[in-house]
Amino acid sequence: MTNWESRFSDRAQLMRRSAIREILKLTAQPDVISFAGGLPAPEFFPVERIQEATETVLSERGREALQYSTTEGMPELRQYIANWMGAGEMSISPDNILITSGSQQALDLIAKVLLNDGDTVVVEEPTYLGMLTIWKPYGLHFDAVPTDRDGLIVEELEPLLQRNPKAMYSIPNFQNPQGVTLSHQRREQLVKLLVKYGVPFVEDDPYGEMRYEGEFVPSVLRMEAAYRGSTGIDGSVIYCGTFSKVLTPGLRIGWVAAPDALMEKLVQCKQASDLHTSTINQFVTYEMVRDEAFFRGHIQKLRQEYRARRDLMLKLIEENFPAEVTWTHPEGGLFLMVTLPTSLDAGELLKQAVEQKVAYVPCNDFFIQDGVRNTLRINFSNARPEMIEAGIVRLGNIFKEALVAAPVK
Amino acid sequence: MTNWESRFSDRAQLMRRSAIREILKLTAQPDVISFAGGLPAPEFFPVERIQEATETVLSERGREALQYSTTEGMPELRQYIANWMGAGEMSISPDNILITSGSQQALDLIAKVLLNDGDTVVVEEPTYLGMLTIWKPYGLHFDAVPTDRDGLIVEELEPLLQRNPKAMYSIPNFQNPQGVTLSHQRREQLVKLLVKYGVPFVEDDPYGEMRYEGEFVPSVLRMEAAYRGSTGIDGSVIYCGTFSKVLTPGLRIGWVAAPDALMEKLVQCKQASDLHTSTINQFVTYEMVRDEAFFRGHIQKLRQEYRARRDLMLKLIEENFPAEVTWTHPEGGLFLMVTLPTSLDAGELLKQAVEQKVAYVPCNDFFIQDGVRNTLRINFSNARPEMIEAGIVRLGNIFKEALVAAPVK
């Protein structure tokens, strides 16, 4: 008999199932109101437009769309992304764009190419659990920068960069799990440090288009290039994007934008990982995004609908959560984070919540430091308004009762 | 400025672009007759059936098909694959099937989960270059087993297994690059050794359904289970399959079948690599394969068409290649391997061939030993009959002329 456990690689020993995805399984029953996932609302998926786009692709370029293709991805889609990211202010080459199977794969490729066992990576505190799940098996040490309502506190960053970490990771827009956005002023400070230290900065931007209020802030990529007087991708920023939130996640089309020297290795790594991303899904995505009237209109519609859900959720939280509880006010994205009094444990309360058919994600695993047990992430994009109302009322009651049993000291 | 090269990980230093895919780029001009790729014939892609299947999926289960889904894959597709692989002789649980983004990804996941820097892996000589491209960055040592027209020579295997390698890799059916098939008798010998030593055996089977002559031989997986008196996936064999050859590669739907303990780690690893394989592509694939009349008929059609191309190519090679050249006679698959006299260098002759608008893949990189310069791989599935004729005649002339210049001593 083969003793599998004894044969696992060192990195396999460090792998774990994502805590979130395991919670999602528990909450998959249709009668559970789940604020746990990061799912877009399926009722807004452009199903008919995808049907039309598939027909067009298969009738016009079917054989090409179903064949093996280049690792880098569909040239037209890469050109579209380059123009979209440049937004008239940068002149990005499609050679600096690699299509990936969702932006999750981009994070894995970056780790494979840059990170050795024992390397240090700087992250926000709290940071995105999905990234930690991918990167932890690479045997890394994480240094955390504290955050507030304007994102990571740049003043606290420089001492960490002075230790020459291998890379830095951040979600500047509508961060997961907090929903906070790095302010324009802080981006300016950050960019100076990035140029000074040359540390690779992974800008993960899955939610950037989903802004519901406040002013647009340029990407760190764009601000870093502008600070150097460049209009291309040739600095220290690696940018990860995705169509999962603006179209649908099921197509699994994301991308990574990186400087030439790194791109060459990312392409080699992608080639070895899965040859290339689904050809037809790239063609169908391109067919939809090049239809500017549709794509712009669809994003506008999503912004309206998600803004309404966010507003409803914030109003209901205000009305139903006890006064000892605080929460973030996201200007966009899919999530907000709730902080309970430290006398309460969000993980313990989740058990009660699931019994009452409502779910969220406790945030302790999003923190680098141990023992933060009083925060939780709530998604506001997926549940319909009547479910948001019922779920938040139930959570409010659970928190109130728990506070009676364990009052703030 | 960021000095990227100095920041690459150890494994990135070992990464290379696939030599084959670079040759494919050179031969992408439409006037080149390419026997270099491993491409199915696009004129046989079931474009209309895919169109129908997509319509059905999007109209009946569109929102589900476009949403995030479980890492393991679509339950119905996993059940279908379990039944298909079992073929009435095994009782495979869908829990032992993980859907991957092509079988290339399965190889990468297996490497991530099992292989440490410095580990030894036993392979056939020559072996599949795509596997070497994926696995070499893991810092492995490869031990090679010689092969003949019946596949790997099992007598030569036992001394290598006695050294307790971390894993073994093989394509038993219509091997890439040789096209040879491991005989039934040798599979029986192999299975005894696998049970005796418990070494994980990766059975890569992308071409198994593409048999054009001779008798069906059961998979090593099935024979190993039968030898142990089991009907489930609980031995030392890990099986990799794909729909790329029987449907289309552009959907990127493959799978890996593995015992429980390993499956748990493969799922964790897949989750970290890209969350899950495209939901809609899994749904569309299932919609097609559950239509038994279509799927069986389509495979039958492919067998007929590819058999005709193989037969034509063998006939033309016989008529046009000089007497000093030998080649394999594949019973199925997509490739045959040609051996030139050792006075000729297949890599050098490729330059002349490309000038004359015909291409193949020199096999030196498929060998573990250095310096094998006189073999080449020819694909017979992709080019149309008139192109096969023109291309083989040209190659025959190139080889004849080269032999005049560098005769066999």
C-alpha cells in the first residue's frame, strides 16, 4: 500500500482548505441567508448577452475558439485590457498582459515566480484570506501594516520596506475583508516608497469598477508610472484584474499586468501550469467587452443595484445592531467588516447564526496576528433585499443577546 | 528600479518556455505544413453540438453555470467520468475525481503535492516533454526506463523502483512522442511491481479513446485495482484524463482520479491555484457527453478520420523516406516517431524543413539522456490529407539529400 501522507511534499504539508469555502459549503442549503461568500448576484448575470456572444464566436471563429491557443492569451482581449487599464493616460503594451484563469491564478503564478521558502511578504492587516491560502504553502513570513478607514497606514510601512521584503500585497480598492479604500494622498506617499525601495508591489484589484460613491482614485500602477514619468508597465507594480465581478465568475477570465522581465517568467509558469486559459471563454469575453454600449451599461446597472443593496444593509445594520458594534462604510466592492466588542467571539456566534439560517465569515483567519476573534465580514452583493432585511435583523438579535450574556467590561 | 531577475524564486530560475510551443509559433504562418503540434483537426470539432449544448445550459441553468462553483467540479460530470472510467468493471466514487483545467493542470497539481526539490521520478525514455517542462522546475532527478515497440521495458524497471523514487510517470497508450502502447502482458508485470513497491504511478492517458487498430488494453489503474481485488481508486495509481482530444481542447476540461488521501491535498492545491475550472465549460461538456448517441458517434468518427490520416502518413513515409530511416507504427493517438541515421541531426534539418514550409518536432528534449539528436516526432491528426502528402514528400527529399551529404558510416 502507498502511504500517501508520508509522500506529501513540504508545501503540501502547509496546504489547507480555504476556511471560507468550507463555510460556504455549510451554508449551501437554499434556506440559509448567506452573507458569507463573495458571490456576485446571479440575477444580474448577462445570460442572454453571453448566449449571443457565444453564437457569434462559434459561427464566425468556431474552430479557432475551440482549439489550443497561445499561453499569453487572445491578442484582441489583451489589447482591449491594455487600453482599458491605460484609460488614455498610459500607453500599455498588450505584451505586458497575460490572461489567467481568474485573478486567483495570477496570485499563484506570481508566488511561484517570486517567492522562496522563508521570504517575507508585507500585507495589510487584515488581508485577503484567499491570498494567504495560496501563498502560505510557499513557506513565507508575513509582515503586517495596520490599516484604518483610509486603507493601509503608509507611515508604518517604511520600516518594513527597509528590511527588504521579497514583495508586498494589497487590495487598494474596496479591500477584502474591510471594504476600505486607500486614499489618493496615501497612494502618493506609497508610490514614493515603492520607487525608493523597488519592492515588487502586487496590486490586486478585483473590485475597482464597482464604485458606488466618492471620487475615482487612479490605480497604484498608474500613479507609480506617472511619478516616474513613465506611461508603460515598467516599474515595481504587478497588477491583477478580473472580469469575474463585472461579467461573471464562471468564465474564469482574469489577467496579470507585469513588466517585461517578470512577464517572461509568468508566461513560462502559466504554460507549465495549464498551457493556456480556455480559448472560447476568452473569445466570448472579448465579444462582450468590445460591445461598448453593452459593457458600460452593464457595469452601470451593477453599480446601481449593488449600491442599493449596500445602502439597505448599512441602514439595517444601523437600526438593528447594538450600539457597542462598529462597522466600515465601503465606497464600493462587495464587503463590509463588522467589529464586535472584544467580549464576543465571531466564530462562536456563527454557530448560533447558522442555526438561525444566516451566515457570515469570521475574520480571524484574515489577520496575521493571532487572537483577533471579534470581527466578521459581511457580503452585500449576493442576497436579495428581502433576504438582507431578514438576515440583518436576525444577526442584530444574536449580537444583542450575546452582549447580555457577555457584556462589555 | 526593481531588478526582477535577482528576485526570481529558485524554481523560476529552472523554468523554460516549452521548446515545442516555441516551434509552434515559428510554424504558425498559414502556408507552413506543420506536423509539429499535437493539435486535433479543427474541421472535426463538434461546433454545432457545442452551440446547442451552450444554449441548453444557459437557458436551463444559466445563473448556476456562470457563478463560482466548488473546487472539486460539477457533481454530474464527476459521476459521468467515474462511470466512464469504471466501464462496468470498477465502482469508482465521484469523490475520487477532480476536474482540472486540462490534464496539464493535473500534472502540475500532482507535482506540487508530491514532489520536493531533489526527489527522483522514474519516466520512460523518451518521455513527454510537456511533463518535463512542468516538473523540472520542482528540482527533480529523472531516472529513465528504456522502451521498445511494446512500451517501457518492465524488466529494467525494478532496479529503479528499489531505489524508492518519489513517483513514476508514464503514458501507456499511444505514447507521446513515440506512439507506442504498453502491451497487456507488460501491464501485468508492471502492476505487480507497483503493488510490491507502492510507488505512486501517474498514468497520463490523453489519447486512450483514440485507438485505430489492435485490441483494447485496460488502464494500468484498472489492472492494478483488479490485481489487488479492489474495484475502487485506492491503490498507487493516479490517473489523468482529458476531453481535449475527444471533444475540443479550447474548453480546457481534464480530470485527475486519485485515492482519498491524495485527493484531499489535490483539492486544496487546486483551490489555491485557480479556485475551480470554468463552470460553464464543465456544464457544456457534461451536456455533450451525457448525449450518448452523439458522444459515441463523435468518437467513432474521429477514430475513422484519424485512422485514415495515420494510414496515409505511414504509406507516404514508406514510399518517400530513405531506407536508412525507421519509424514507429502507432495503434492510435496523434503521433509517430521517426529515427534518422545517427549521422543526421533532426534539429539542424528542421531549419531546412521550415525553409521549405514543413515542420516537425525534434525529440532531443524528450530524452533524459543528452545527445540524442536523430529522432523527430510527427503529428498525423492535424494536417489535411493533401497537406500530409505534400509535407511527407518534402521531408523525404530533405532526408535523402542530407544522407547524400552525411552518409551512414
